[in-house]
Amino acid sequence: MIDESSVGSASRARSVDRAGRAGGCTEDELLLRCPETAPDAAAQGDPWRVLRIVSEFVQGFDALSGVGPAVAIFGSARTPASHPHCEAAVEIARRLGSAGLTIITGGGPGIMEAGNKGARAAGALSIGLNIELPFEQHLNPYADITVEFRYFFVRKTMFTKYAQAFVIMPGGFGTMDELFESLTLIQTGKIRNFPVVLYDTSYWGGLLDWLKQHMLGGGMISGDDLDLLMTCDTPEEVSDMVLRSMRDTTWRAVAEERARDSTRRSLERAVRARQNLQDVG
């Protein structure tokens, strides 16, 4: 069971806005600041900052350890509630929530709010993982449990660890970040049986064409890597794909293993080529 006393509710949790309201630096910014620009601050603060990072991992693990099977829904915070993408996100979350899955989002507005709203409508556990930003933001009112993070990489770990699938709605840079990190983790065998579902073929079509033309065409990825991506145009298709992966744990295994084999073979060829050059030299 979730210990709700260990995390703030959506109505209470506002401390994550402190940097935006005060106009100061976020903890991520301080951590990533080049040592040359503030050598004394880095020398004095960075070693101790590790303890704060560890505490965030502990907080996240403690708060989410009992969530059960879950799906993370990503998408733009800028999408208005009346937009068809938000309406679709509500329905996707409602369907998955009705099937007994927990819904996890970033806890903010737009697609995130729609996902939490759909979970609430289904009576499913609705979780928001919020992040400190350098400007004011708000937590949506549909997250039953919220966990606040100062560091993006800690928050991203929680999404991947506690979700068994990613639903990628149309979004911007943050959505792309989660999309490509999940693909990298699948490709390298860090996570398994992990469907990545893109909603709205027309939105993602240009990106997929670019991946085929430039990444695949240039030999940067294989065709098997592209098979890790699935596209859907209805909430029914999304929920069917996610639920199938829950019922049949071998369904995605074949595609995932082909992608890993392609990566393994390409690395082995690179190693052999390097050894041949050394032998010739």
C-alpha cells in the first residue's frame, strides 16, 4: 500500500514552485553549473548535494513502492483541456485505469492533467511526479498522490522504474526526452517488455519519416530499432496494446530482442574493425 503521509496532496504541495516564485536558481541548475563559472560554490556545495540527491531517490522509492502495475502518460503541458489530444488522454487513462492500472503523469497541466483526470474518473490511483522549474507552475487537482523532485534525472528514474509502459501523446522537448530515453533503455536491455505507444500518427509521422531517412538511412539505427515504436490513433488501440503487454509478457520480447541483437552485432563489427586496423598497423 502507498503511504500517503509520506507525500503531499495536490492541494497542499506547492513547495516545488519555490524557485519560480522567488526568482532563484533551481537545484538542477546549481548542480549542472560549470565549475569554471563558480569554482568556490561548486567545491563547497557539490559533495553535499549528493546527499540531497540520495534523499530524493529514497523519497521516490518510499512513496511509489506499492503502486502496482502502472502506465506513464506523457504529453505537452501547453495543450488546452478542450483539445482533442486532451480528450483522448482522458479516455486512454480512463480505460487503463478501469483495467486496474495506476496512471502516472508529470502532475502538471495539459496532457498531464488529462491523464490524471481520466484515472480519477476510473477510480484508479492517480499519481503526479512534479519537477522544480525556474518559473511558477501548478499541480493539477486530479493527482491523488504527488511526489516533488528537484532533479530531472531522479524523476525520470521513477517514471521508468514504476511504469510498465509509456503512452506518448503529442508534446514538446520534455516528451521527446522521455520517448528517446525509453527507447535507449529498451535497445540496451535495461528495461524489458516495455511498450512505447505513440498517439496520433499524423503528429508523429514527420519524426518517423526523419528517423527512417536519416538515422536508418545513415546506419545509425537498424530497422529493428524502429519496430520498438508503435503508433495508434484511438484510445481503444492504445489501451489494447498496453493491456496485451500486461497479459502476454512475451509479446514485445521478440521485437525488443531483435533490436538488442542489432545493437550487439553493430558493436561487435566496430570492435572487429578496430582490431583489424590495429593488426594492419
